[in-house]
Amino acid sequence: DQWASLALVMDCHTRELLGWHLSRSGKATTASSAREQALITRFGTLGRVREPFLLRSDNGLVFTSRSFTKLVRIYGLRQ
């Protein structure tokens, strides 16, 4: 038996699922892939956002990792 890790990005107001990624590893890349898919879904492109976008998450290791938080800042998101 193996574990899988699922990262979801959901609009808290509309409850719309914007992005997700399923992985056999629980690494930050799983959360980053879900976040990038959500940005493409919401804004149609991947890059720095022009309107306010608050990203809420639990305090799990993948969401507090250096690589994840660095990309959050690069994209202009607030965490």
C-alpha cells in the first residue's frame, strides 16, 4: 500500500475548485502544481496577478516551505 497526497485550491466564496494535484509524494511541488493550475483557471495565464488574491492554507510543511512561499511572493499573492 502506498500513500497519495492531494492538494486542492478552492475559492472560499463560491466553493469552486480552481486547481488540484495528486501525487505519490507529499512535497511542495504538489501544492505548487495545484496553485499554478488555479491561477491559470482564474486568470487565464500563469504569472504575477494584478488583482488581490489571498491564498489560505493549513500550516502543513508543503505550504510553509521556502519554495512554496517564494513562488507565492513572486506571483503577487498574499498568504
